[in-house]
Amino acid sequence: MLTLIKNTTIVNEGKIFRSDLLIENDKIKDISENIELQVDYIIDGTDLHLMPGVIDDQVHFREPGLTHKATIYTESKAAIAGGITSFMEMPNTQPQALTQELLEKKYELASNNSLANYSFFMGASNDNLKEVLKTNPKNVAAIKVFMGSSTGNMLVDNKAILEELFSKSKMLIAVHCEDEKTIENNTHLARKKYGEHVPISEHSNIRSEEACFKSSSLAVKLAKKHNTRLHLFHISTEKEIDLLDKKMPIGEKRITAEVCIHHLWFDQNDYAKKGTLIKWNPSVKKSSDKEALFQAMLDDKLDVIATDHAPHTLNEKNNTYFKAPSGGPLVQHALPVMLEFFNSKKIKLEKIVEKMCHNPAICFKIINRGFIRKGYYADLVLVDLKKPWKVKKSNILYKCGWSPFEGQIFSSYITHTFINGHLAYQNGKFNEEKKGMRLKFNR
């Protein structure tokens, strides 16, 4: 099968240039100014920009066990409509992925149902260290540690276990950092003041800067002590930026960090309008934090942009503060958000591609993805930077049926998404004949 994309503008590895691109089966065959040959399918890329597919290193697709909120099928479908061609999913499903057997069952589910490429994290707890250390670094994304408030028994707060995990793991350890004791104290104070009717605006005070920094600084301290490969998920405060390495090539960093879409777009002023729809852990905080995070991302202190896509039903979210769960759906709208920042001249296209495509591939050592290169898998996205559209219920693809961006007009539209050379999405229509592939890692 030969597919030719003609006269497009490629954004890749710090350059923007006009070119044709040839796909043969699942790989990129050629990148050249003028490719002329008989092919099975031609796409006119005039006025469109071609990027590598986005790699989202943190999602919650809720399967198994929480499928009333989402499934691997529904959320991977939303993801490819949003230009995300590969995802890495978290272990806090039901049952939680705390054994190798349970982890492999998730891979089996994905092989049958995921329209995008996939990997999953092995979960750590206070009592499964032996299972964690069995994890195969070549076909599992990383180890996930909740160093803060979490569901069930996935909070790792035993200092001895943390020391052992950081000292013995040969794999990348990815961490959610919020200090449980600080959150408990802040919750007690909020209840004392408001009773059970705590306003959502208190969320950033309960899950505070102090809670984030105390936990993140411990993770960094442990990683430096044991030379552990550490990845800090969803940095949300200006203070935490000081923990990160100064500018250096990402491939040389032992400690990397991620910022999420919602921490770049929303701040605590938005609680008044959005309410519990923007209740996330870690919380959306001050506008000064949002601005500092954006600058740190531009300055390469924050390495990866991700979603932390974590859907809940509207019935669950439309609740009082303590009853409303944290998290929201984002995969369909993450790239449009970043392209909106481009259109407002806050970021260059090359930097978006670096943070959403190249750097996740480098950070996790994903084989032959994240770049537009000959011989790499043809995970590709075509976007029209001058085609406005409005987010509304009729075009939201998440199973939960809502988005914190509902009503937002985005200036850029994703027209085509290729998964391993297969045109899976085109102008609102899907071709589901082929499923995604399991990601492999060069470790």
C-alpha cells in the first residue's frame, strides 16, 4: 500500500519546509520535494501542515472496571481525532495494574480495541515491590508511583519502600507528587471553616503549592541519591520549577518533567465559571503559576506536554466539593489548545512538535516514533491552521460526553490522522479497519 501526501508543509526537528511524503504500508518511505510515482492513494496537502503524531504520556482510559466513564476504544477514538497517535495509560483502573498478569490483561484489551498505539504503566504500591521489579523495560512504558493522595492502595508513602524502589529499579519511574499529610491538614482546616460545603475555589488551597513541592522535592532527592531515571508528572507550581535541571539536551537528563494542558490554559480564576469541571489533582493554581509553567516549557525546563486525560460522568462531576471526583477529558482537544497558543503567537509550531511528539519519544526511548523520518512508523497528523471550529456536544467524542472546552472556538482543525500508515481519521470520519500497535522501547 502506497500513500502519497503532496505539497504539504512539514514541521519536524526544528524545521518547517515544503515537501511531499510517501508512506509504504506502515512506514515512511520517502520525504522529498517532488515525488512522482504510481500510488494507491494521494492526499493534497496544500495549505496543510504535517506533523508527527502526538504521543501522550499520561492518560486514564478507565478500562477495566470503570467503563461507565470511558473505554480504551472510545478514548483512543477521541485521541486520534485530536491528533494523538500513541498513548501511555495509568495503572489505577479496577483492578489496579499491580501484578504482571493484570498488566498484560490491559495490553490484551488494547490489542483488540485501541485505534491508537498504546502502552501501559506498571503500578507500584507499598507491598508489590517484587512484582514491580519484574517489569520488562522493552515493552512497558514505565513504573508509576503515586507519591501523594491516591485511590485504593496505590499511595506509596512507606519511605523504606521508596528507597528500595528508587535504588533497585532499572526502569524510568514516573511520579504523581502531592504530600498526603499536607493535604489532610489543609482539608481539616477547610472543613473547620466551611463544613461539608467547601467551595471549589478552595481546591488550590487544599491541594496546595506546599503539598506539591514537598513531594516533588522528595522524589528529586531520591532520584539524585540513587541516580534513578525520574519523570515528574503534571508539574503545577512555579516553586517546583526550581527543582528541575537547567537547560540541557533532553537525552542527557536523568530527571525530566511534564506539564499538562489544563495547567497551561486554566487558573484558579476559572473556578467561578467552570466549577468542579476543572477539579484536577494536582489542582489548577494561580495565574502566576500558569504563566511560569508556560515560560518554563518554552525554556526547556519542562520537557513534555501531556493531558492527564481522566474522564468522569457529568453526574459524578456535578456534585459538592468532596463528592466530585478529580479529573477531566482532554485528549481530543490538547493539540487544538496548543495550536491556539501558536495562533496567538505565544509559541512556535516547532516547539509544540518538540514537546508533544519528539520529547515523549526521547524521554521514554520509544522505538521509531515521534519524528518524521524515513523508516519510522507513519504516525502523522495533518492540520489546517486556518479552519475555525467550535467545541459542542455534537462533536465531543469522549464517552462521558462533555469537555471543559465546550463553547470554545479553536482556530485550527485536525484534518487527517495516520496510525502506522493507516488513515484512521479524515475530516470527522473514521476508518476502524486496523488497530494500533503496542509501543516498544529501546532500553
